[in-house]
Amino acid sequence: MNWIAKLFNGGPKAPPIVLTPVQQEAIAAWRKTPAPDLTRSHYRSRYVVVDVEASGLNMKKDRLISIGALAVVDGVIDFSDAFEVVLRQDVVSTHENILIHGIGGSAQSEGVDPPDALIAFLQYLGKSPLVAYHALFDQSMIERALKEYLGCDLGQTWIDLAWVMPDLFRDLINAQVGLDDWLKLFDIENILRHNAVSDAYATAKLLQVALARGMQRGAETPNSFVELERARRWMRRAS
Amino acid sequence: MSNNATQLLVSATIEFLRRHPPFDRMEPEALQFLAEHLKLAYYPKEAQVLTPEMGVARTFYILQRGKVLARQAGEISVVEYSSMTLGPGEGFPIGSVTAQRPSTNAYVALEDVFCYELQADDFFKLMQKSTVFNLFCTQYIASLLNQSRQQLQVQFAQRAAEQQTMNSPLASIVKKAPISVSPDTPIRKVVEVMAAGHIGSMIVVDEAEQPVGIFTQSDVLKRIVLPGIALDAPIQSVMSPAPHTLPISSNAYDAALAMAMHGIRHVLAVDEGGRLKGVVSERDLFTLQRVGLRQIRQTIDTAANLDQLLQASQDVRQLSLNMLAQGVGAEQITQFISALNDTLTRRIIQINLENHDLYGIEWAWLSFGSEGRDEQTFSTDQDNGIVYVCTDIMDREQTQLRLLEFARDVNHDLDKCGFPLCQGKIMASNPELCLTIEEWEEKFGHWIRTPEPQALLNATIFFDFRPLFGQFNLANRLRLSLLRQTRTNGVFRRMMAQNALSVSPPLGKIRDFITDADPERPGTIDLKKFGARLFIDAARIFALAHNVSATNTVQRLKLSAGPMNAPADEVAAIIEGFNFIQLLRLRHQHFEQEHGREGDNSVRPDELNELERRILKEAFRQARKLQQRLKLDYQV
């Protein structure tokens, strides 16, 4: 009955989570941050656009290497409100993987201690809704890391532009496509492909396009984007 | 940690800004400050970015992607004519933010637009931090023009230097056959030859004609007189042995370098066999530096025949190019070309007067069109005529015949000297244009009273007349009577205005420029028809209305500004615009002719650099301003 033990004890390998008092305090403070009102206009909201780099594409096994994030506040990108962190890796990712995101072996092993890195991210994020393209991957990687290192749940709203965009722009692309297709369509340049910050920057510009379109289509709040995504996912599943 | 992310984004912003003026020249710290304080906004197509109704402009915008249409709001009813398109790298509204007032323009996204935003407070800080930005804002147009002129200067300075001095082979510099002596020639003989031939240096050669020594004038004192050497000693005892030689195929640059490196003033050019072919002195290299203005004038004034004048007219062209290279403005260059062409024409007239007896006739040679306006470019044909006085006791036909014969010879000589005969027969040898003062007055009067299309066209050529030779007072009398007629005839001027307004500046609404006016030359703009002429035509009407007798466009604009209550800085901006277009025409014609083509005025905006395109846009906007003034004044 080994698998039952695993299920109930969180697995034999999982080390116990030990956090310093300072770390615990920081997490508690983040928990107390009031949640924003998601029924306010896009242009009175703060979105955090994220992109992660990992050691591979397996959401269950691969490790989170870096988080890049950018805020869209009141519809505008503020470059000083941006975030990037590399999580220290005890085992450096494969050579092929490094070639993709360009975070080399030494950068990985010199990264920030994972609990501190994640706490810094939480402090940057606050309770803002998160936005990503193909958000499931970013969400899984971040939430799994939070669980593993901090023992905490995010429980925050995620918006996936891969679903929102084709709904807002049915006249242009009414299908699930890659990020690059949208970037090309709106002539958005990606300064450094597969760099978490650069990808987040391009995604943030795409969000700006979506916000403006949303305002024209009556989807004027973060919540309305969540609704829109949910409806479309349901429609797709039903058909 | 978040610093890394911000740094990446800020440096990406800097990289973008650096591709556009004035940010490309901005101080690094100021650029860093700017990039750190910018935010990025998005406006979908047709969204309003900024309008006068939004109140005091508190944000400065720099376009990152897409285009914005700026449209003047209110004031003038003809909205269509007061719009312009802004593209990536362009900032707005400079004036309104600086003055902290509502924008006078409405800015609307023509496409999906990403644009950087800078808060007014940071805008002012940037103006303090950056002299470049400050200058850019306060001297918006002027600073752009300056930059362009400097670029032009560099570009031409290189070409001029390459072409004329440093690349010329020694063979082309060495004109005279060298004078040489053998090593055993007595000193006395050598000095005698030098004195008789005004020779500065004597080369000593062996039997194989290979140079073995050099003896110069300055050696006479130091090596002969002071040491008291006997004059019958052989020259080889006092010469400088082993003179510096260069193959005759090397160029002026090599010679200059050798002189500088070895501290010598003469270099000997030798052929493959080492035989002496010529002497190049320091002075030879300096005279290469160019024919001067004074020299050309002298050549023209003393020329006895057409060959010399033809040479002079080529020198005029060469000198104008040098002036272009030195960064002299278009106004001065065109005036300069006109002035030298005047001198040339006068000399041709003088030479022909020796063969024609015009004694007893009061007459003046007139020039029309661009020459009449002192605005000649490199490509120019003849536009001239004659005015004379026919008294009661003279036979009109006989007098005209004498003048026509004379004019025919002058026209042909001008043709030989590089001023092609006029296709439209606007020449003094045309009986229609060799007229008495009364006939000219009647001709002008007829055009003014019956302003049909041909008459209006004629007015644009002939009303810019200017006397070149003879009795200048005849031309002045004609000018006074012309102004008397046009000043009081509003209908005629209104027709002129209508004619002038039939061509608009080629500013596109979506694209920067309209470049398809000429189906045979797609992608080009005729800068004469759609550029210079817009200014020239408007200035002429202002001059005719306000009693200004000048024919030069810049002069006309300056002199009519007073009676028209036009602010000095506005007039200055218009003149800058006109001069920039003239500069582009000059440059284009020069390049075309250099490549063996006829110098036309069809310039490709795509081939201009970004800065020049922007100035050109600004110049066209100035032309539009002039046209708006015409519209208001004449209600057309």
C-alpha cells in the first residue's frame, strides 16, 4: 500500500518545510493584503503578466527556473513595476534546455534561494489578477513551487489570453493558436524570445490590445475576462 | 531583483529611441532618465490619443508603433488641409506641453498604436537635463535643419576631398616637363637657368635620366653664398643627394604624405624605369584645393573667347559643388550661381557688342524665370529678352532688327557656354520678346486684364524679370508700371492665387508623402512643381499685392511680411522650408549629372534619410501655411 502512504503523507521524499520567522511573517503579511475589486474597469486595475522558464515542459516533474513579470496598471505598462528572479537550482537543467531560455548553469546555481525568490514574487504580485499566454503551464509551475517551498496556495485569479484573444477577435483568428501568431498580427516585437521578462513584455502588450477591445465589446472588467474565458472553454468542450 | 527586469526593458527602450532624432544625439544620462520614466500605452485604431477638449496637455507622447493623425481643430474651416501624419519615433505635442496649454491639434490613431508616455513634470526635468532635447523643443524646426545641413556637409566634404585633391594621380598634377641638368654642370649655369625660367628647384639627373639630386632656390644662400663656394664648381657638390621619388602612378595623397613625413617640399615623379617625369611641389598640392571665386570672376572678365568662358562655366559648377560641400545654404548657392552666370552672360554680351553696332539705342538685357529671381540651380536653360526705347525719329522695325541680330548671336554663344537654348523660345532673339518699353507694358497689361490660363502662366515667368546689362532704368520703369497695375487689380491676383493653389503640397494623409503624381516616375516627388514652385508662386502674389519690387522669393517673403503682418519667426520658418527644398534639388541635380543623366527634380523620399524626410514634411507644411494665407486673402 505504498501509493496510499504517498497519497496521505505527501510522499516519502518530500522534505519538511522549514521557514525562518522572517519568511513566515512575509507570507502572513501577503495573505493579509486585501484582494482587489475585480469588477472595476480595466483602466482602474493592476494586472500582473507573467512568464516562467522551467527545466522542461512537464508540468508535474520539471522544475521552475525563473519568473518574469510585468504590471499593466490602469492600462499602461510601467517599466519600473517589473520583476524577474532566477530560482537557485541544485541540479542544473539540461544543455538543450539552457539553449532555450539562455539561463546558464552558473546563473542557475547562483540563483536566489527558492523560498526567498517566491516570497519576493508574492510581495511583487500582491493580490493582483495574473495574466499569461497558455496560462496553465505558468500557473502549474508557480503553484507547485509555492506548495513545495512555502507550503502555501496562491488561490488567485488567472486569465489566459490564449482563450480571451480569440473570443475578442473572432473576426481575425477564431481558434487556439500560438502566442507568436497574435504578436505577428498586431505587429508586436519580442525583443528577446524565451527570456521570461521579454516574453512577459510582449504578452503585456497583447493584454493592452485585449483591454482596449474589451472596452469596446462590453467586457470592461477583470471579471468579465474571466467569464469570457470560462464560457469559451465550455463552448469548446461542448462542441 | 526587479531591477534586472526593469533594466532589460529600459535598455530596449533606449535602443528604440536611439534610432530616432533627437534622441539619437541625446546625452546618455538624459536618455537613461527618459527611458526610465516612460510608460507604454496602447490605442486601438481610431481612438483619440489627445484632443483640445482634454484640457492642458500633461503628457508628452513618443510613438513606438503605428501612425497617428494630427488634425488642427477649429480655427480654420478647411480642416482637410491642416492635417499631418506622425510615425514611430515622433513626439507630440511639443508646443502644448512646453506651454502647459491644451493642444491645438486632435491626435487620432490611424492604426493600432503603441506609444510611450512621459508626464509633463518629467518632460521639464528632461529639458533641464538635456541640452539636446531642450534645443530640440525650443528650436523645433531650426534644429532639424541644422542637423541635416551638417550631415550634408560631411557627406559632400568627403566627396569633394576625394574627387579633387587626394585621388588625383601625379600624372594629372605634373603639367610642365621637368627641367634637369647633369651632375657636372657648373653651379653658375644652373643658377642662370633657374633665374631665367623662374624655376624654384632644379633636378640633377644621371645619364639614364634618373634623379640623383635636387637643388632649390633656398639652397643658393645657405650652400653657395654664405660658405663662399666657387660658381664654377659642379652642381653635385652642393645639391641634396638622393631626392624623394614616387612612381608617377601614385596620387596626390601619397605626395602630401611623403612631404609631411620627410619634411620636404618637393617630390619627384618617376616612371617605371626610374626616369624623371616631373616635379610636384607643395604649392601644386595647395592650388589643387580649388579654383576660387575671385579667380573665376577674373577669368570671365578677361576672357577673350568662348573657350575660356566655357571653361569658366564649368568652374562655376565645380565651385558651387564645393560650396555645397562646405555647408553653404541653398539661398547663397543659388544666388551665387546666378551671380556668376550674370557675369558670364554680361561678358558674352560685351564680346558680341564688338561685332554689332547698337549705338544710339537705349536698351537693356532682361532675364526671366529662375534667373530673374536669382534662384538658378545646376540645370538651367535660357530665359531672356530685351527692352528698348524707340523715339519718334527712329525706325522701329530697323531698330528691332539690329537688336534681334545681336540677340541671336548672344543666344547662340550662351548655348555654347552651357545654357541650352530655351525650348519655349523665351529668348531675346524672339521678336515677341524684343520689345519697346510701351510694348512690354501693353503685353503685361493685356495679361492682367484678361487672365486666361496662358496669360497666368506667362505672368509666372515674365513678371520675375530683372535687368542684366544695359540701361537698368528701363527695367525699373517697367517694374513700377507693372506694380501699379497689379496692386490695384484684385481680380487678377485672385486668379493668380487660384492658379497657385491648383497644386498642393504632396503630403499624404496615411503615408508621409504622395509620390505617384507622375505616372512615369512612381515613387518620386517633383520638387520643382510640388515644392519650390508653391513658395515661389505665393511669394510672387504677395509681392505684386504689396508693392515689393524684389524678384527673389526669399526677398519677396521678407519684404512683404511687414505689410502682411506676418510674425518674423513664421516667415523665417517658411524661408527655411523653401531653402531646404532648394538644397535637396541642388543635391539631386548634382548627383544626377554626375551619373551622366539630365538633372531633373524627381526626388525619391525613400532614398532620403529619416531626418531629411521629416524636414521635408515640415517644409511642405510650411508651403501649406503659405497656401492657407492665399486662401484667406483671396477667398478661393
